[in-house]
Amino acid sequence: MVRRAMPEGRYVFPSSVDGLLKGLGPLATAELKAHLKEHGLDVTRLPPAIPVAEWSPHLKRAALYAWPTEPEDEALRLLGLHFIRGWKSTAMGAAASALLKLVGPARTLSRLDRAFRTSDNFTHAVTTILGANEALVSINEVQGYPTYWIGILQGGLEVLGCEGTVTVDKVEAPGATLRVTWT
């Protein structure tokens, strides 16, 4: 078998689509899947990698389809939150979640960069621990949707069994820095 190298560029992997659909649960209707297919994303025939320029509009499309009465930023936050809930329901996510609870929030946040490698080939995160219950997480690219990443990190706090908040500290396109606090 000859393996072809992926061309250089920024790509999202099919695991992101799978996690997104699993996280949406009953909101991942046949109608939503048809809507995505109409716009170029056939979730039944995913390529090995999806160019980020093609993927990013699908995030917004899915969020607004699933939560049509919510403002865009809130729909994107909910999409990120549900993405993590979907990941947690996978075999790998359930096993990792148990381990992450033992590791705790500070160490888990410090390892985000490695965790993002399973979703795409371009997202990097740098975590600065500010105190016993606070950190800044700088993400190099948020695809124009910082509230989606708020939802991702809020879902992470849920996985850890922590109460907390995630807010935008600053946006410096194409990235953003999010402030995470927990108890």
C-alpha cells in the first residue's frame, strides 16, 4: 500500500466531525446532515482531512441550524460545549475523562496543545497558570469563533467535575486568549 503524504496546509480531521455529531446527539438530525451536505460536507463520506477554510463555515452552519433562536455567539458556545460532551461519550473520551479528573484542571489545561493534535494539524495552545484556580489559555487560531472555544473549555471543566467560568481575555486575530477560573 502506498501512502500519499497530505499536502501542506491546515486540516481538520474526521474525528472532529464525528465528535461534533455525537455531541449534538438528537440535534444531529437527518435534516442537519442534509443541510451540511448541501453546503459541501457529506458527513457519511468524510475525506481523511478537511481544509480548515472549508470546515470553519460548517461550524457556524451547524451551530445556527441546531440553535436557530440563539444569537450566533451563543449558538457557537453551545456547539463547543456539546462537542466536548460528545467526546466524553466516546470510549476514548470516557477513559481520558476519568484520568483527567485525577490529573486536575491546572495540569489538564497545561496539556491542551497535545490534546488538540487529535482534531487538527494547526491548533496550538499555551496555558499560563495564574494561581491555584485560574489560567490563561492562548489559542493560536480560533477560526473567528472565540465563543466556540469558550464552550470547548467549559465542557472541559464539566469533564473535570469543576465549577468555573471561561471568558475572552483578548482576541488577537486569528487567535484568542481565554481566562479560565474554577473551584
